[in-house]
Amino acid sequence: MIHNLSKNNTIFNQFVAELRDVNIQTDSMRFRRNLERMGEVFAYEISKSLTYQEKKVQTPLGEANANLILDQPVVATILRAGLPLHLGILNYFDRAQNAFVSAYRRHHKDNSFEIALEYVACPDLTDKVLILCDPMLATGSSMVLTYNALLKKGKPKHTHIVTAIASVQGVDHVKALLPNNDITIWCGAIDDELTAHAYIVPGLGDAGDLAFGSKL
């Protein structure tokens, strides 16, 4: 299942617009905060699909019934660009365990690139709900590679893939290579074009550089 939150007229669309706006992107703190706020919205929407159980809560004047999450999810992110989005999700799932994966494009002189994965820190994922976030889903290759690497830590019962901006090609790639029954994709927006160098158009540029500064 694919959820494109920009299809609805909500305040969420302002966060997406500010991420894209070159006049606002110069404020890296604002860029990070918008990704964080989007993560909070994604977390709220995902929470509707989780399993709950009723518990009694003691108040100063008596007892109240509350439906609380039965099993906390594991929140995973692809470093470094995914950190603000991860933080937003963690703001709501504050009792969740966490996973971190280093996956990046290793460019070659002929302008081609491969996805390199160097580091995985992850708890046991067996029968857990996994929330895997990365702000950009361009080709989808790094997302598929990361998901398969995390499977070595146990098979989740369901995975929510969260991304701020996706391309149609990236979504199709994930759908083709990952198990459809076990995956839900959440997007802030889905753009039609992907350049020869695998950049999303109109997209927003390099999310990692905009959030944390340029790199060598």
C-alpha cells in the first residue's frame, strides 16, 4: 500500500513546500525542523495501523481506561540525511528501539555510482513493526539494499517505509523487489521525473547537504 500525504489538503503540504523552496533551504535549521515535523505526522498516521490493548491508568481521582500500543516499533534510518526525519518519528514513538544504517552513493569517474553499505546497528527485528526512513527515495536501490541488510537482524512482521520525496521509479523499484504484503510506503510527495544522474525532479536537491552542510 502506498500513502501520498500531499494528496490531501493539510498543513503537511506547507512542510513539503518549504523543503523544496530554494529561498527557505538556505536556513538549514528550518530544513531539519520541517523534516522533523513531517516525521511526526508520518508517525501519527502509522500509529493508526498498530495493535493496541486496553490498560487502566491511575489518576488522582480514580482510574481511566486507555488503549495503548501493545508492541513498540523499531525506528530505523539511513545515515546521514535520515536523522531529522528519524527524530520526528521518535518524538512520537519515544519508547521505540532504534536502528541505524550507513548507505550512500559511491560515485565513479564515469558519473555512474553504486550503493555502498558500511555500518548496521540494529536490535532484533523478529516479529517487530519496522519503520524505515530516508528523506529521498530516488532509484530505490539504497532502500532495498538497507531492507535486505536489516533482515539479517530478524524478519519484521511489517515494514513502513517513510520518505519525504519519492520518484515514481523509486516507488516502482521498491514494489517490485520487496514483499508487497509486508510493506507500506509513506511519501510526502511523489515526483514523476528522475534524471540520468538519479536526482528527483522537481525534488529538493541533496537532503543531506541541506540539513548538515556539503561534504567532500
